[in-house]
Amino acid sequence: MLRPEPEYFRTRAACMSRIRELLKKYSGTALIGFDFPFGYPFNCGIGGGLTAAQKMSSILYSDLRDANNRFEAAAILNKKISPHKGPFWGCPTAFKSEQLSITKPPFQHQTFQEWRIVERYLKEKKFRIMNVWQLMGRGSVGSQTLTGLKALHDLHLDANLKRSLKFWPFNTKWNHDLDGIILTEVWPSLNDLAAYSHPVKDARQVLACRDWILDHDAKGTLRNLFNAPKWLSVEDRQKCEQEEGWILGV
């Protein structure tokens, strides 16, 4: 099985163009992993998977050079989500408003949690993971979640792909329907980078994550990664499947 060197893309638009090129070149089932959450905490009103992607696409634009309005979009979402400050936060001074603060406000939201179930689990296991609300700062994932989901919605609308596109676990019911193009949330920090000598850490993470998936495929155990964890309660499993999503391999 081919394991080529990683490719670098200066913009998200260029990366998505390459993904489209590969999907059109090869037929059959495809698995694509993205390093950002596919969902938001249960009952916050944003949802997950295609529902969240559609929501982002309706309020967010991003051009070929990645110029976008993510801070304005986050402010719009804050106003819809809760009467309290946040939950999105972190922006340049120029984008500060009544709806979006530069620093983290107290989490006062009554109807939903600050962290997704999978994130709370990883925090309990002493992993350092960020949540979806922080838009700026080292390691933050809030902005790439907003813009990434919008990009996945654009991919979903691409009529040239000729195959069904599914967000895992939302549209696949975990491991029950894995045909077509499967989009998954991955977290490369789960994988060991020690065997890789590439000078760029992000590239080492990509290689480790890619090879972890290919190794499972070679052993015939890849499908097991898509199972719902047995320790999840029925209620929590449904929350993840309907709104929050999950990280492949956790």
C-alpha cells in the first residue's frame, strides 16, 4: 500500500481542491480525516455533522485566499445560543463586541456543557485538549472548526464527486454504514510521532495518523475504530451520534 510523503498547502482552499482531485481520480470507498471537531456540546443549538456544516455555511464566507468572517459568524452564533457572554470567545480588538469578547467569559450557560463528552473523557485521561469555543490562541480549534465545517459543506454540495458523502458517526450510525466517502474527526495527538523524522511537527502528526489508519486497514481491524465505545451510556451515545460527534480511535 502506497504511503507517500505529506503535501503542504498554503491555504485551506488549496487543500480542499487537492482532496476533490483525489476523490475524482479514485473510485470506491474513501476515508478522510480532519483535525477539528465535527460537532458542538449537546443542546447548544448548533448540532453536528451536516447540520452544523449547513449552519456555518449560511453565516460564514471564505475566499480562495482563506479570508473569512469567522469572528462575525461567532458573534452571530453567540447571540443565538445564550443570553450570557460567550460561549465563543477570543478575537482581535477590532472584532470585540457585545456578542464576542477577547478574553474568556465565565461559562454561565445552563442548557449545555462547556465540553463535549469525548473531550471530557480525554481530559479525565490527562490529555491536553482544547474545546470548540476558543477562537484564538495556541492550540485553539474554534476557528478551524467554523471554517472547516463550512468547507465540508461545500464538499458535500460538489456534484462531481458521484458518491454519497457521510459524516461519521452522524450519518453512518457509527460502524453500520461505511460506504461512499466517510468524513471523520481525528486528533493526531493520539498517535506516536517518534518513528518520524520530518522536520515539521504537523507533517509528523499527519504521517503518524495516516499510518495508524493504514496499519489497521492492513490487519483487517479498521472497521472496529468506527464502533461506539462500549462504556458510553445509551443516552450519551445518542448525544454523540446526533450532535456532538466523536474522535476516531478514542
